[in-house]
Amino acid sequence: MLRRLALVAALFAAPAFVHAQLPEPVAQVLARNGLPQDALGVLVLKGDAVVLSHQAGLPMQPASTMKLVTTLVGLERLGPVFRGRTELRTTGEIEGEVLRGNLILKGGADTDLSGEAIETMLRALRYQGVRRIEGDLVLDRQLFQPARQDLGAPPFDESPEAYYNVIPDALLVNKNMVQVDMRSTARRLQLRMQPELERVSIGSDMTLVDADCAKWEDGWKLPEAVRGKDGRIRIVLHGTFPRNCNRSYSINVLDRDDYVGRLVRQTWTALGGRMSGKTVEGVTPPESALLAEHSSRMLPELVRDINKPSDNALARTLFLSLGSLQADPASGSTALPPPLEGETTFVRADAAVREWMRSQRIDDTGFVIENGSGLSRIERISPNQMGYLLQAGLRSPWAPEFQASMPIVAMDGTMRRRLHGSPAAGRARLKTGTLRNVTALAGYVPDANGTLCVFVAMVNSEQAGNGKGRAVLDALVDWVARSGAPAQEVQAAP
């Protein structure tokens, strides 16, 4: 007995070399779903003890569990009072009812920038007595370099118009989405769009069909924005749509210069103003004057909005903010020093994440981050790296904010429909990750004694879909939640 205890003590003195056999219930689910054991990577920690480790040093595709990296490093580097900020500025002078000079909209990674926020800023200008703007509308996205990462980017999948595929910039209004309301009778399809945009309309060549309204997306085809010779834009929907069906759907189909410029002009006109000049991209001169501003909510609220519903655009914006902004409790946020020639915002954000990992003594070998959201074919992180990052999260001053951002099993977010009836329900907090060939979970699972365990599990396989990978991971969570065995009972694998 003493010899066995001595062997176990030696194992936990060097946890990198501990490899536990997979629990029998988990091995059975793997086999039942035709998944090989080498498709699975797992790390479960209880304090500093390794409870379960299987291929934990192998870099794997994490899917959206990568958002845990972005959000924890964001909280640690930028702080809980960090805010993105949009500024309305000018290089001109106000003379009576006329602003003589350019009106500048300066982007500052404001993730809450909406049509309502634009209206509020423009209304502040109207309150100063301005009715006419004689100058260009300048859109400044220069906080991120390159300013337009969406230009020329190949589509991630067959749905480039969908919100989850939006590639952010520093001046993203309404996430560049147009909400389309579709209402059909037996013979006619009626369309409405929000927000209203200057000289933008919507139409369709959709065919009405006898089909289940709940499956309307089966007939959806990629919409397009058609620009006329007169500068007007018509959004055209394609495909089929069920008769007697009402649905709303948001699409990203307009160029963002068109979107922001036409939204500002439409709003200014609605406020009783007039604007001459063109819409152009540019840089804000240092001598420009501030007219109005808008700030996003504080970072913990945004982190919750990233992790609970798994929001890609917000996560990507926060990742780029790590390479462009720094914490400033007095005024919300300030820009980092100018980048070196040829240095991109991605390079700086990547360096910020790696520096933080190394400060926590987490080896970043094999770690690959592309956009911080997990919507990537190349991002990689090992269960060990993710697990020890989560362990560092427990020591963080912002641990409560970080944990509160994760979905509660069987209750909310992307975990609301999973593990009902398990002892993990209502107790575990786990971030999900799903791609065509990836299913992942990472977070915190209390065991049967209430001891919090760090949990990381990833399935990488072409057979991971159709609920197969999810069944394996749910079995693992359930096993951890039911277990109360002390760490010394872990069996070493051959």
C-alpha cells in the first residue's frame, strides 16, 4: 500500500507525465459513436493535481473555446473598466447653422456602436444649432491595421452574409447588419428592412412555395447588393420562401462604407439637417475638435456577451483591441503607441496574448491564434495550455467576472439544452466550441463534493458532427460531476 502511494505521489510531482485511462463510460460513448480515442484530448485538474489527462499536450482545434483565451487575457490586460469609444469630430468651424469643414467619425473599437448611438451623437450636433454641413463625411478606421480586414478575405463557409461571419473593423455600426422582415401570403411576399439607409431599397426574385415555414432557410440563397448607375443600391433576395410565413433575418451584404455613410446621412436628414460632400475614408487630424462621443459598455458585460452566446464579431474586436488599445480608467481607453512600419494589429495582439501566457508560465509552443474567436481552420491550443489558462483564471483578480461570462450548464447560453438531469446542471460553467470537424468544452465543473475542477475536452474528427462528439464530451462532464474520488485513485495508463 505504501509503495502504491509513493508511486502516485511521484506521478503528481511531475503532472506533465501523468496519463490517465479514459473513464469506462466515456470510452463506451466513444466506441458507440465510432470515434477513435486519438480524436479526443482531455485535461481535468483538481487544484494542482491532474485528475485526467489524455493527449493533453497535443495542439488541437478549439473552435469557440478559444474565446476563453481572448476574454481572460482581455480582462487581465485591459481591466474591467475598459471601454471602446467612438468620437464625432471636425476640422471645421461652426458659423451659425453651418459647420464649414469635414465631419469625422473616428472608430475606437466600440462594440456597442449602433444606429441609435449615431443618432444621439448627431442630435448633439443639432443641439449646437448646426443644420447644414459643408464638407465630407470622413470615416476613420485607422485604429486597426489594416483598417479593412474584410476586403479580399475569402468566405469562411457558404454563408458569408450571416452575422457569425462578420469580420470587424474599428468603426463597425450595427455590426453592418440589415434586418430583413419577410411576410408572405399565398400570392405575395412583402419585405421591410431596418435600419433605413439613404438610397438603399430591398427587393426579391424569390419564388413562393408550399413548404414548412419553420424550414424557410432550406430555400434561402445568397443575397446581393446591386448598385445602380445613379448610386442607388438595391438589396436583392434570392431563392424560395414558404407561403403564409413570417420571418426576420439579419444579413451582412452591404459594403461598410456604404452602410455607415448612408446611415449617417439618412439620420442627419431625419433630424432636419443637410449634408454636402462625399463619404471618404481618412485619418483624424490631431487638431480636430470633439463634437460628441459614445462609449461601449464596460468590458465584463462585453465578455459575458462574447462567451454566453459565443459571439464571434465581439471576440474578434476584443482580440484586435489587445493590439491597439490600453486600459485608461480615467477616459475609457487610449491607443497604444503607433505600430512599427509594417506591423499589423494582429501581430501586436498575438504578442500580447503570448506575453500573458508566458507570464503565467504557460508554454505557448504549438499555440496558434488567428482571430481570437475560434472561427478558424488554423487556430490551435492544447488541452494543457487551455487547462492551465483556466487555472490562472481562478487566481485572477477578475475571476468572478470571467466565470460569470460562461454558460451555465442546462440553464443559459450555448449550454442551456445540454446535460439536463446531470449533477453538472446548474453547477458547471462551460464554454462550447463547434465547427464541422470540432466539438469542444472548457471551463469549470464542480465534482460531487463541490470541489471545483478545471475541465478541458476537445474532439477533432471528421466524424465529430451529428451529436457524436457532443455525446462524448457530455459523458466526460457528467463523469467529473459525479466523481468525488480523491486524486490518488487516478490510474496510470500503459
